[in-house]
Amino acid sequence: MPSTTLGHSAPHNLGSARSRISDRFDTRAIRAGQDPCSATGATIPPIYQSATFTLDAVGSDKGFDYSRTGNPTRLALERQLAALENARFAAAFGSGMAAVAAACSIVRAGDRVLATDDLYGGTYRFFCDVLARNGIATTFVDMTDLRAVEAALEDGVKLIWVETPTNPLLRVANIRAIAGLKRPGQILAVDNTFLSPFFQNPLELGADLVVHSTTKYINGHSDVVGGAVVVNDADLFAEIAFHQNAVGAVPGPQDAYLTLRGAKTLAVRMRQHERNALSVAQWLEGREDIERVYFPGLRSHPDHELASQQQRGFGGVVSFRVRGGAERALAVARSTRLFNLAVSLGGVESLICSPAAMTHKSVPAERKEQLGITPDLLRISVGLEDARDLIDDLDEALGAHPAT
């Protein structure tokens, strides 16, 4: 295994390793960070299920001393993730929210955060209930309105937090334009969970930092919780790596291994997720009992042109409003057979949820009303089943509970 550890001292450079493999995504996903084991020749990186590592002498190790600071299996995953984002550095965490917290570790009491107004409920809760407790205020703004963003970039804003596409309304923010508005010393962070590195690379558009819930598309099998922060700047990475080691919210080697394995098929999975999602979205849009469909791949979406330019695809999440209100929406969500009623997204199986009652439950009711996250809204994560079966499932559920 490589002799360099990802710890609190000297972050390692992944750029040269990436360039030796390939410029093509599918190859990097399978090969980056996954050299055969130098000790045994094992083709697949082993699971180093060890908390501690024996030293040759005091001050002399083989690159690892304690698994909170660095573990060979986790290091393989981090190298893979960095390569997928065309980046130099990546730090893996035990959950997406742990990655969010790590990204926010760069702000201090008295700093301000400027954040997307329509964003994941857990992130909203962290900004309002955790950062605020530490003297860090957050201003929420519609990131699709560049004038509003520019006006909000007041003195004291340290971190600009962009979620694009947003959760659950799938609005698309212009990353390059927002990067052009930021002032010296401000950090632009982009949550890239909904698209994965296959469809979007925010660092190449001017972002300073990318966050993933690797629970979602990167792992892709709904059996691991994890997160990652990916950066190019060595000084910024040193801060993230220090937080990773000091706080210790890291994935264990089993979770790192499963995520590493899942990411190998990211390219083929994302292609099918998108094909299925577009088929389902187009079918929903043609129904009279559906009020509105939110999917950037539809020409009717207000951000379709921007998404077509900024992204290489549109992802696998679709949101829609049913005619008939909250009661019908909840009945439909309970009636599907192939779409499991569950939070999360990005797995091979299809899921359906009520954002207002589930993923965004922690957001105050009046704020959800303002944003349009109302009980008539449903969000589906379109999986890899046959699209015809998914459409039949939704058709039966909607037909069983007709709009009145």
C-alpha cells in the first residue's frame, strides 16, 4: 500500500497519481487509488480492519499509526474520490453531515455563511441550530438570482454554500457566475450530491470545495452512510484534514471498502438513472392529474438551458406536485410497490418520499410554505429498475387515488 497517510500533518498530492491513470471517468472510477497490494498482490484493496498499526521504532512507521488519522482502505477511497472530481485532495467522513460540518470548520465566530435557500433539511438545521450556537450566522438567498447573491455578499461572509440542483425543487445555480462574484477570502462550497462527479465537477467551474453525501450515488446501494470533502488548494485541505483527524468523524474500513466498491460502477449507474428519470418525468408531465414536474432535463424546467451547459447530465431525482393536495400525495406515496417509501436517494432501488414530512421535517412550517416545500410535493429517486415497470407502478398508485 502507499506509504503516505492522510492526517493532520502533511496532506498528500493526488494529482500525479490521477494523471497516470486516464482522463476518462469510467477508467478512473475503477483504477484510481486501487493499485494491487504490494505485500500480497491482492487485486482489490484489502479491508484493513485495524485500529492501530505497529511501528518499527518510535517515530518510524509505514505511513499509518492510528486509523482515526489514516487507514489504508480509507486512503484508497479518498484517492478514488479525488480522481473522480479531477481534484488533488479528498477527505472521507462517516456521513454526509459530517462532511458538511468539516467544510464549515473553516468559519469562525463572527463569520457569516451565505447559503442556498432551497436546500436539504439536515443542512438547514446544521446552519441554523449548530453554527448559530457558535456565533456564525447564515443568510439564505435564492442562488438562481445572481443580483440577490451579489447584494448578499456583504463584509463578513466567509463561506458561500451552494446546493445545485437543490433538494427537493431541483433549481440550478450558475456556479461559474457565483464564483465570479465572490470576494477575496471568501470560499465557495458546492454540494454535488444530486449529480455526482459523473455529471458535474464544481471545482472546474470555480468552486473551492465540493461536498458529497457518498451515501447516495457514489456508493449507490443504500447500504453505507458516508460523506466526503474534495478540494484542490493544499492550505484549504490542511484545514479539512486537521478537522477530520481532530474530530474523528471518519468512516470505518468496512464502510470505506463498500463505498470504494460502489463507486466503481458510478458511470454505468448514472447513465441508467438519468435515462429512467427522464422517461418517468416526461410521463408525469403528460398527466392531467399532475400539477407540475421538477426535473432539469425537461425543457419546461426554468433552468434547463443552464443545466444543459453546466452539467453533463440531469441526474436521477424527480419531484412533482399532485393535483388533489396533501391527502392525495400522501396516499400515492403509501401505495407504490416498486418505489419504497423512504428517505435518501441514489441507490439502485427507487424511493419515494414527502419532503415536507420527511427530508425537510426540521425546516419550520412557514419557511417550507415560502419555499414551496408543501405537502402536495413528492420526490422520487428513480432507480435502475425497468422504466416501464416504474411508470406502471406510479400509474397504479395515482389511479388508485384519483384527484377530486
